[in-house]
Amino acid sequence: MANLNRYAEIILGMEISASRRNFPAALRMETEGDLEVYYAPFDYVNVKAKICICGITPGLQQAVLAINRVREELLSGSNHDDALKSAKEIASFSGTMRDNLIAMLEMIGVSKLLDVESCADLFGKQSDLVHYTSALRYPVIHKGRNYSGTPNMLFEPFLLKQIELYLKEEIGLLPEKCLYVPLGPRVSDVFSHLSGHGILSPTRVLDGLPHPSGLNSERISYFLGKKDRNSLSSRTSATKIDAAKAEILQKISESYPLDLFIKANTGCEKSQITI
């Protein structure tokens, strides 16, 4: 909330084109060397979430959607909480990335675990079940482009500070039984780091999903069973993807006391859900 309080007047005075190629300088929060952090309204935390989906950092496209939605909401008279919630829902993992993410969540049985008709509902009528976030809550730019994992955020104090300030705080606000889905190896490394420091249990982390970016289409296709192992390029390790998928499915089916977990998180009995 504090950040929207600070930037609300600036946002009200701007409407950003979807074709914009850079962030407005007025939204720059911090800079160090080749790294810059910009404000975008991703502050909302769904403290009742049953599952948390975590990317690396919001990209420019997602930030523009969020900024414009918050502006619309504030101009229509919405309070900050409602404006932030609306922005988070419309902008998080938007576009092709959202379609890929939904397909992979279906593949590992999340819709059945949460007793929803489709994982698409997590971005619609049942968004109350999910918290969308990023390892780096606010958009990070590296050498003028969206940050994609280099330099390693765990070894870059400027970036590690965001994890310590925001992601750790969000985890502390979420229910004890919340599941975490880190997207991509860099975010998985962050959750391993947090697990190693006792911030959360590794059994709650369903890591190993390919990043849902359209640039990662081959790995996603193989994960979903849409591409044959023999037709993969040398850049894609079928063995690694198979092992990650098996571990995720094992965690869902075995690592949790399902009778208690399902009833506590969805209100359903185990007999109603098959995985």
C-alpha cells in the first residue's frame, strides 16, 4: 500500500501506450549500475490464497497493463485495495504466458487438487484461490531490457534486497498450507534459498515447471506431452524435464497429508478429488 500511496498521483497523470518500449522515468524507484527497478502496482497480496504462482519479475507489458488498470480504477472512485487487486488479476502472467501456465497447471493436477473446473478459473471467477507474485515484486530492467535472470539475483545485493523485503514478507502473510509454484530455474533457486533459511518447507514448493514464456515453447510442449522426445533439439533435456515432472506429481500425491490438506484448503473430502 505504501508504494501506491507514493505513486498514485503520478499514475493518475499518465496513460501508457501498450506499444511503449520503456518505463516512464517518474516511476523509477532505484538504480545501481546496469540495473533499474521501476514501480508498477503489484502490491496486492491475497492472504487467503491456496496456491502462489511466482515468476521472476513483471515485464514491461504486464506493468503497462497494471498501471493503466490502476489508473482506470482510481479515476472511477475505487479505493487503493480494490484498484491493486484488479491490476494484479488483469496483468499477472498475461498473454501467451498465461495460456501456457494454465495448461501446465492442469497437467500436474492443480485443478483437481483445488477442486476447480479449470485452472483458467484461477485467473477469473476463482482468483480468490491464488496469489500471483514475482521473486522481484517490482519490474527490474537490466541494460535497458526486462530482467531475465542474469545477473543471478541471489548473488546481487541490489536484487536480493527485493527478495528479502517483499517476497519473504508475502510468504509470511500467506496461509501455512499454501502451495508455491516457482516458474523457471532462477525462481526455483530463490525458493531453495528461502527453504534453506527456514522461510518455508520445500514440500510446499512445486518446482520444475518450464517457464511459461512463449520463448520456451519446446520445453513446454514436451512437458505437456505434445512433442516427442526424439524430436527435441539439443537445447532441451528430456531427462531433466521428466525428472522434474515426476517430482512435482509425487509431491502432490504423496508429500502432503491429503485428507487434511484438501479439506482445509478447499472444503472438500479426499473422496471427491482424484489425482
